[in-house]
Amino acid sequence: MKKSVLKHAALMTAILVAGSSALAQGKKVEFFSWWSGDEGVAANALFKLFEQKYPGVKVVNSAVAGAAGTNAKAVLKTRMLGGDPPDAFQVHAGQELIGTWVVSNRMEDLTPLFKSEGWLTKFPKDLIPLLSSKGGIWSVPVNVHRSNVMWFVPANLKKYGVTAPKTWDEFLTTCQTLKGKGLQTPLSVAGGFAEQHLWESVALGTLGTQGWNDLFSGKLKFTDPRAVKVWDTYGKVLDCANKDMASLTWQQATDRVVKGQAAFNVMGDWAAGYMSSTLKLKPNVGFGWAPSPGTAGTFMFLSDSFGLPKGAKDRTEALNFLKVLGSKQGQDVFNPLKGSIAARLDSDLSKYNVYSQSAAKDWKSNKIVGSLTHGVVAPESFMNDFGTVIDTFVNGRNAQAAAAQTQALADQAGIGK
């Protein structure tokens, strides 16, 4: 028998033995996220791709549903502090990871992975710095979402004789027009993180791009009259919303717009994935969109990313999973279903729907600012208490008190220092 044939036979035997060994040993990788329900469809597509590329390794999906990750973060904290980290976990790019787990020395530096995979030139230049601190890169971005989007049904707006408002003042006028025509809740709002999500769009639309950046660099105080006006406007906007928002999920708030029970909803563009994939609605027909009032030309972004904690039980498998998450194929499998755009610059946009193609165009041409609600511009210590400020304001509507409380949180978190 020729040597080449012998080598081939030996190689095939080794592959079969390795595969059998992997199955026998039950190799796995634990994937910790808050993607479940409708968003779980996109995650499952990633799992399938990974298991095709790494046969014999099973994905263990440890998803904790609800509240834009609030529930998952609580479970993650218990596990990380208890010495039982997942192999790879979801975190919003920016201060949400760096200000909590990087500063406490609980994450592995992924710079070698970025270099070996050639990712340093594959992701937007504005994104890498947000993943970085202390000379290291700490997570792999899977996508880019847009926060500042107002959703509606084009036919319903036409029926009421209104258009998507371009400013918050115009929105308040449109709100009164809709109420006069019998639609008592022009704006559909969910509870929890969705209230904060609406606030950041009101703030961006009120302050403008530079004002927003100044707010989180410390150049503009939360007690400045311009910042106090954000709370005044926010209160007026809430007067146009449903009173039962605390009992709604973001999907239920979206449903009310689709059913014609409300005209508008402000939510991140994961709502596009929900309406397209779950509700089977056609973009620009079953649902429409516009930048939230006052924010045209600015893209308020967030990015889901995954880090590798020190002490991961299945480190090799976790690194392989991160490779799939950061790959062109992985991102183009995941993002069209998720309703987000790929974080990579070389994404195949022919795989994406009309909404995502428009978002990708804006991502390249708009001014970029980071989301507060989704962990980009402020540490988790700020966000944990900011939710309480929002709840207090919703119940009491005291703009001056809310501004003072927020400035105190900023001082405690070291924002601007």
C-alpha cells in the first residue's frame, strides 16, 4: 500500500476516533444570554452552524428571558461571584462589561483572537475602542442594533391623516390630533427597560448629538436647564402613552401598534425582527419606521457581544464558539433573523430585509452615539439606580428632582471624571 494511502487511512481513523471521543466525553459549550422566545430563533441558527462546524460539541443554551437582560445579569452576577462562570456570556458592548467584569479582573483578553481571526479590520473603527480597555479587547461583537427608532403602520397613519413626527414638539401636536380622532393612546410603551429606552430617545431628540455626548462626558450637567427640559418633555410624551405600560412586554407594546390600538412605539430595531420573523409582516407595508423624533441623522447604537470569563470550564470550545460568532457566516446567519445588522463591515446585505439594509446605510453615514439603556455610555452601577429614578418620575413627574437624582448617580459612577 502506498504511503499516501496509509497516511490518509491513518488520518481518517484519527478523525473518527476524535469524533467518537468527543461524543463519549460529552464535549459542550455553555452559551449564556437573554435571547429567548422570538429572539431565540436567531440564536438557534447560530447553534446549528456551530454544531455543523464542530461536530461532537453540543451547545448548552442557558438563556434567561426578560427585561433586556436584567434578569440574566442578576443570574450572571451570582454565577461569576460564585466561581461558576458560563463559557461565554452575552453583554452589551461598552461600559456594561468593562465597568463591571473587566475592572474586577474576571475576563480574558481577546486581543490574540482578534488578531488570529483578522478581525481588527473587519469591524467598524468606532466599535473596537468601545470593546477595549487597559490595552485589551474584551468581547466579540455579534451585531449592531439601533435604539432610536419609531415604529408605526403606514396604512394606519394614512387613515388618521398624520405622518411620523420629526420633532418631539411635533409629536405632541400629533398626539392631540390622534386623541381628537378617537385614538386615546397614540404611543404604546412597555414597562421596565422600555421606559428608559424611550427616555434616551427623548433626551437625544431634545439635546441633539453633541448635547447627548456632553451629558455623558461630564461637560453638561444633568441639572443644566437643557437637561431638565428632557424630563419635562418626557413627562408630556408619557401623557400620550398607555397607563398600563408597567404590565406590558416590549412585544406586547409592539402588538398594539400592529393591531391599530396605538399609532407609535419607540423601540430598538429588534422589533423589526419580531415583526418580520414572528408576525410575518412585510417591511414598508405591514410596518414602517423613522428615526425617533429629533434624531434624524444620528444613529444611537448598541452591540450585543460575548466575552470569555476566566475559569471557563470549556475554554477551547468557548473560543471556537467566539470564532463562529465573529465570522462573516455566523453574523449573516444570525442577524437577518434577529432584526439587527452585522457588526462586520463585509456583511452580505442581500441576505437582509429592507429595514436592515436601510439601517446599514445609516450606520455608515450617520453620526454615531452610544445607548445609555443598553450599556454603551455608562457603567452598570449608574444604570441599576437610574431605573429607580425613572420609576419615581413616572409616578411623581418632578423634573427638577429627577435631574438632581440623576446628577448624583453620575457623580457616584464617576461620569465625566
